[in-house]
Amino acid sequence: MQENHGHRWLRWPTDPTRARLGFGADYNPEQWPREVWDDDVRAMRAAGVNIVSLAIFSWARIQPRADAWDFAWLDEIMDLLHANGIAVDLATATASPPPWLTTAYPEILPVDREGRTLWPGGRQHWRPTSPIFREHALRLVRALAGRYGDHPALAAWHVNNELGCHNAYDYSDDAAAAFRRWLRARYGTVEALNTAWATTFWAQGYGDWAEILPPRLAASYPNPTQQLDFKRFSSDALKDHLRAERAVLRELTPDVPVTTNFMVMGETNGMHYADWAAEVDFVANDHYLVPGPQALDELSFSANLTGNIAGGRPWYLMEHSTSAVNWQPVNVPKVAGAMARDSLTHVAHGADAVCFFQWRQSAAGAEKYHSAMVPHAGTDSAVFRAVAELGARLRDLAEIAGTNRRPARAAIVFDWESWWVAEHDSHPTDRLRYRREALDWYTAFLNLGVRADVVPVTAELERYDLLVAPVLHVVPAALADRLRDYVTGGGHLVTTYFSGVVDEHDHVWLGGYPGALRDLLGIRIEEFGPLRDGQRVALDNGTTGTVWADRVDVVDPGVEVLARYTSGPPAGRVAVTRRATGRGSAAYVASRLGPTGLTAVLADLADRAGVSSELPAPLRGKVELAVRGPYRFLINRTGRTLDLAGVPGHRIDGTGTVLRPRAVAVLRDTETGPAGAPAGTTTDAPTNGYAGGPGDHREPDRLSRVSR
């Protein structure tokens, strides 16, 4: 991850030195008659709202024709919000082009891999590489920045909206031309590209750049490295649009921070967010619960990863839902307490702003059944009362604002390129899901009560005692060297099936799997072991495997066998291994064991690494612990009331000695060391220190260095 030394927080228009947590929503006043606006701001003040995102989908209202502009309504709402003490995160409004633009220039519309045009009628109907779209979008950005850059309500710029949500992959002629330029910059010569893409296979050798296309629908499987490079390129193309809008904003309004909302959630993977983080002044994220038994763990996982993409600094929760969404097959309302729990889980992992889509629930349009802070039932509703209660609680927690996440001693390594490549076509199985395996390990840590970070593969891995790198499929030589040095230096690495298999060009490391990690692990696998649907294998440690079951051969006498298969095709073969080397170790788990099975395996491996829970024994597995500076968040993972008597720390939010279902308790350490760290910890250089907003004199939380 690139280090962003220019981190800047919201430019609060009033009382900028006061610590506060942002609270608000997307606000769409253009959907409502003018008389509703006054009701809105009164209700916002009653709920404790202090910031809203404005003008996100307003291009057609702001610029109804190519030669016409309408700022009067936006001037009025900006002034009204400021008069009521509500700051504005002002969008550049470029997310959805207006009908006049797509009618005049249909060539800005995206094209899918089958050559079909994606027509207007929804949103994000634009090509990231279209010069025509870029020209008109930047004209709009320039107009907004010129008009509102000095407005006292303006707290931040919001570039576009959810870049790539619906247009991550465009296969148009514009994209083809841009892809060729990107490839030329990456490889230099067609000969180098042919080598990287292994074009001797299926007679794909290129003689000229003009012959190269995006991986459009082909008669069989497109070239795997072409697919990987197209994913890299597509993420970069969206990032380039972000940078283009940002350049205009920084030219005209250099003192106003710039962000855009990421979507670190579920299976959204077209955008390499760890690579994008350095492009914004602060990271913002949208997150919606993914239904299923691990829904709350997935929320925590995503918030944790977002916090580490942000380098441990505070970040902005731009969107989540007060209750039901509208885009899942069945959209169930949240139960009482769930909205506050979800919100505070994000805060626990570093969010300094809690916002929703949207303020007032739409009466018409595609999202009219998506919940909001003010539902169709109005302010006399359980949802709005819960919103107001959350606003009051966030005011009570204001002292947390500006504190950094405190690193754990264990981490899960997350790699976008392994995610992309591991799920390509023509692989041993199409049942493998990279993020699901990573989430299973995260649930296992939560089950043990062990705090673990979720970090990009480019993070400073050496700070952790225990690293789990699930399905680390893409391992360039430099990464293999990093992991070897990590282990010999005293770190404890755990990896899994389908790891270490290919290099950065998606070429297999020859000599047997797991390829680049084979010598470090002291094992060798001759053939992969995918399992058919419904097929299971038993292990002698009481766990059960699905999806995958490698047949492992031990090739180093120092390897310790921790488990063997007792059923299925690999019966009697090795399933879990650990090789001690130097002061560290490297372990391998050859099957998908699921959260329950991994909990048993991880308990042993964590104990051998000297990593244990910071929670009292009765709370382990029942409570999630997250730490920001001197503040500890205890999040109830159960449906039962839990006893917190005897848990040290001062409760700063009025909770008592019990933790009710769906509740979160926030405690402040009673004894703290330097810069708010717990007494007895050491500190290192503030590479992830909080830069703060104007006039913020808060000391940055220093990151404790893990000693081995």
C-alpha cells in the first residue's frame, strides 16, 4: 500500500478544534418540494446530524442542457444547511451523465464483453476511458469548485460516487485504445508482452500493439494473463478518473480535502482499493450487510480492512443502511439495536464519521424501498427514534475522534491480485471463493477472542507475530523473499491450499506446488485436490474439509504433521503441517475447513506463535474486541446478555456492567502510557499518525511495535 503522508480530515466549517464524530447521510433535496427542506434541517438538528453528502446524482439538475446551468437551488440548500450548523461533503455530481449528454455523444456509453451497449436509464452509464465524458465531467467539476470552493459549509469534496460500481469493466473501442497504452507503458515492447502473456499458446503471438484487444467474449477461455492485466488496467482507469477530478479540485480549492467512497464489502473486487488509498485525503467507504451466518463478522472484516487500507488513520463511513435495503432477493428490516451495533462496529475499526444512504426515503425511483434516516413513516417512527438515539450516543463518544487503530499481534493478509486470479476460469474448481476463505479465518480469530488485523499484502507485515495468508495464489519472487525473511526473522506464517502457485504474470512456479512457498513450507504437492459438490473429507483432529483437499508430501524432516485425512480420496495423507525455521515457522492447511474447523487449527497455531486473547476467558468467542488508542470496544456477538463485571476500564458511554444483545460497550483504559497507548507499551515513529483537521492539536496515537 502506498503511504499517504497528505492525510487530511474534514474541514469542519464551525469550531474546527472541537472533537466530534461525523453523523449524517446522503441528502437529495432535489427530490422534494422546497417546503420539505425546512422540515429536513429541523429533523437533522433533532437527530444530531452534523454533515451530509450533497448533489451526488444532480448533474441533470445542475446542468439541464449543454449551455445551461442551474445553481440557484444548490446555493439555497448550501446556505440553509450552513445556517443550521450542518457541514457539506459536496459531490462532483459526475456519477451519472444527463440524457442530453448521452444523446449527443452515445459513444461515452460502456460496452460489455459481448459487445452490448449499456444504455441510460440506470446510473454510471459512462466509460472510464472516454475522452468526451472526461471533458464534460471536468467542466462540471470546474464549475462546482469555482462556485462553492469558498462556501463556509464545504467540509470536503466527494469525487463521483462508488467509482466502478456498475462500470468497472468496459470493453469498448475507447477502452481498447487505453488498454494498449497501459500495456505499452507496462511492458515497453510487444516481445515482452508476448513473453508475459505466454502467447505461444494457441497461436496468440502479437506483432503489433494495434492487434491487442480487451478480453472480449471469445470462442473459449481468454488468455489468463490478458484477463489479469485487464483487471489491473480497469482499476487503474477508474483511479485515473479519480485523479483527474482531484487535480481540478486541488487546483481551484487546495485547502479542501478530497475523497471518494470505496466499496470494501462482499464480493466487490474490481477496484484495487489498497492501491487507491494514497489518492485521497482520507479514505471513505460504503458497506451493506451481506446476509448469512457470518453477516456480522463480514461487517467487522470489511471495517477492519478499510481501517488498514487507511493506514490505521480515521476514515469515513459514507454509506450504510438504517434498516432494509432494496437490492437483495429478500430485504428484511434490521431488528432493534442492530443499526447502532453496525454503526459502532465501524467506529471501533476507525470510522470517525457514520453516515447512511439516505436522509429521507425516496417516494419514487429505483431505491424507494431502501431504508433511510427518515422513513416513509416520517419522524414519528421507530427508525427515526433509533437514529436520534445513535446521534446522541455518537456525541457522547466524541472524545474518540482522531484516535488511530491500535495494531493487533496477528493479521490476515489480503491480496487483490490473488482474489482476481484464484477465481479465473479453467482452474481446478470454480467453487473456490477467495474472500470467503479469508472471512472464515477472521471468524476463527473472533471465535478465539484473538484480535487480528486485515491488511493489504503490501503492508508492513513484520510488525505481526502471526500472519495468515489464505489462498495467497499470486506470489512474485519479491513477495516470496519477504515471507521467507519474515519467518526466519521470527514470524509465524500460515497459508492454505492454492497458495504460492503462480507469479505476477500468472505463470506457474514449476517443480510442484505450492511453488514459490514450497521450500519455506517443506512440503510438495504433485496434483491439486478439488472436491466435488457435497464431497467431504474428515481429518483426525475432528475437523471436516470441503471444496479442496490437497495430497501433501512432506519433503523436509523438520516438518511437523498436525493433522491427516481419515476419509475421502486423500485418506491417510497429510492435511495440516508446520515447519519451524529460524525463530519462526510456516504452516500449511490443505483443505477448506470452514470457520469451526479453522478455529480448532488456529487455536493450536496461535498458541505456538505466542498469540493469545486479550479478553477475559468467559468473554472469548462471545465478544469482539477492537481497540483505538486507549479506547476498547466490546461488541456482543451473541443473542445473550453478557456480564462485564471485572472488565477493567472506564465506561465512557454510560453502559453498565452488562452487555446486552446487539450492544457495544466502549471503555477507556484507566492507565495510559505515552500518546494514549496502554501503560507498558512501546511506541514507534508515527508513520500512521493522524494529521487531524485544522486546529486539531490532538497527539497522534503511536503504534505499538510487536516484539518477538
